[in-house]
Amino acid sequence: MEATILKWVKNVGDSVELDDTIVEIATDKVDSEVPSPVAGTITKILFQENDTVAIGKVIAVIATEGEEAQPEASPASEQKPPSTKTNTSSTEKPQVELASANSGPSGKLESTSGNRFYSPLVRNIAQKENISQLELDQVSGSGANGRVTKKDMLAYIEQRKTQAPRTIPAANAPLSPATNGQSNQATTISNGQTEIVEMDRMRKLIADHMVMSKHTSPHVTSFVEVDVTNIVNWRNKVKSSFQSKYGEKITFTPIFIEAVAKAIKDYPMVNVSVDGTQIVVKKDINIGMATALPSGNLIVPVIRNADQLNLLGLSKQVNGLANKARNNQLKPQDIQDGTFTLTNVGTFGNVMGTPIINQPQVAILAVGAIRKKPAVVETEHGDFIGIRQMMFLSLSYDHRVVDGFLGGSFLRKIGDYLEAFDHKQIV
């Protein structure tokens, strides 16, 4: 519904080519670069950095060939000193002032240092991470002529995780930059016993979203235990041949998603959202899967029309989205339009959980760790005790529209599909 402008890469008066990056924006948890749809000259910038803008709003004007380009001062440039030129020609790009009134320990970062040029995006990242000019000069660049790129900066920030945060010698001493690799400013009081960490932008979004979900939906959680022995044995048998034949790893996640999609077809009133007093029934079955980012935060990329994909198609989607998440390559469209969410708490060794609903959805499934347990096995020749691979499923649902019968029946149906998995199928 809206996006936040993180950084203008181009300024008023700059000429741009088709697909040149103009601006960096953030939508929910995803940062994206917006390319120019045409070649021309930027004549007007309508919003400043950190402004939040509704989707569909015009944020800049580009004069194309044949149009008279008369650059107008943008909101940001109007605040610059009179000596700053806003009608600079395309060969003389205006300098971008990144240092604010309270620029912190890193001070003002220059566009050039020695023989190196730093783009506005690189300087903006350095400013946010409290990287000084001296430290920035030490970052290895992989771009042309050794230029530091966004990828270089993100890799450098990741390396800083191995360094310990600096402590403050006195309560009134100036803050030292955090070196823990996160986009937080970590400080320690003089006695060294307490650390105060400012939430980064994504953590603030997650916190707000979780509180809003709890305030919006009365949560109820149901549990079932399912026997997934056939699934475990089948995967162990085919995983090598599956990867050899299709070039994809076969994990448990696509099998879980397949069962969820089948159960949603049986109980479509779980695949809904609430709009006031109206229930909006979704015809598409778009299943989100909670995935860890390199920062440790979670994001939920979405597999669209999951009910129309077989195990191979689901595996390709699951692996592709997981790789994009690990490499910070997700796009806004990758996390939009989900109608149901799956989260795997078993990844952390947990046997069950009570997940919080991903609004505006009305249900979320948590799958626990698979563990060997003694269990009663029913056969036509009688019952016996056997060693089975067992797993708990937890379903949290919005009790405004999903009552116990619907939620419990839907959860049990997922378990039934998992226990009825065809372990004789050939890949």
C-alpha cells in the first residue's frame, strides 16, 4: 500500500538512461532499487528521503527527448545552501549531502577520498552503519576501478558481526559505533552490565506487525500429532536421485505445503481475510513460508497458486525463494498476496509452537521437529508398538471467523494428508 523512500540515487538535473537506478525504496521488509522507465533528465523530485508515499503516487518527473527540461528544486535541494546548483548539467552531477545535523561519530562522508569515488547509496549505507570515512576507505571494492558497490558494503557489514561491540568508558561519553554487523547502534553503560540496542527498521516493522495481529485477532491454537514415517523414509530413499534428475533438493517443506493446499481446498473458509464485518474468501491459494534472513529476522516469501504445482514445482519455488532470501534478493512482489502461512519451528529443534497470525490472513501453521518415538501401529493383523517418526502440527487461527470445529477439522485434515502420503511414488 505504501513505500518509504530510502535514498535518491539521482538528483534534479541528472540525466538518466533506461533502467538506471533512480531511487532506493523500502516496502514492508524488502528494500528495492527503482529503475528509470525512460531515458531523459530528472526535472522534479516530489518527495524527500524517509517520506512514506502511497503506491501509485508520482515521486519524480523525467523530461524525455523533445521535451524542454527545466529542472525545479526538489524538497531536499531547497534546503541546501544557495551555492548548490539544482540545474546542473548531466555531466556535472550535484553532490549529495549525507551528513545530518547529528551525523554521529562517522562525520561527513565525502563523495571522493583519495582516488576513490563513493556513490550516494554507498555513503548512505556507511552513514547508517556509523562507518567513518577512514573505515570506508579500507573496504575492498569489486566495481570498476576498485569502486565500492552496495554488495561490497553488505558483505563488509556481515564481516563486522565477528567483532565485539565497543563499550562506553563513561556515561556521558560520546557514542561509539556498533561493530556487531547489524543495522543497530549498540551501546554499553559504564559498568558493562547492560547493553541498549536500538531496533533496526525491519525489527520495528516486525514488532508493530506482531502487536497489531494480537490486537486484531483473538488467537486460538490447536495441536495434532502425526506419523510422518512414510514421508521420512521416502525422502531418504529419493533425495539423491531427485537432485541428480532435477537439480533441486527435496526437503520436507514442499511436502507440507502440498498437504496444506489440499486441505484448504477441502476447507476454503480458512483461506479468507476479514474486512470489517465482511469475510473475503480468496480463490487463489498462495502459501507463505517463514524464512530466515542473514540478519536473523524472518520474512515470508509467497508461493502463488500452490495447489496447481506438483512436488517438483513446489520444490523449485521453495528452493528459489529461500535462496533469494538468504542472498537479500527478494523483491516486493515475492512477499505479497499470501493467503496462508507455514512456519517450521522444528528447524530450531522445537516440537511445537503457538505462532502469531500473519495479518490479514486468519490462520498460520507451525510444524515441529520430527522425532523417533514409540507409537501404537494399527494393522489388519492387530496392533503393535513400533518406532515411528512423529511430528506435532500447531494451527493458530482467528476465532472471529474460524471456530474450533473448522480450525480443528482443517488441522486434522492436513495431518491425514501427511499420513496418507504415497511413499511408493517414483520421481
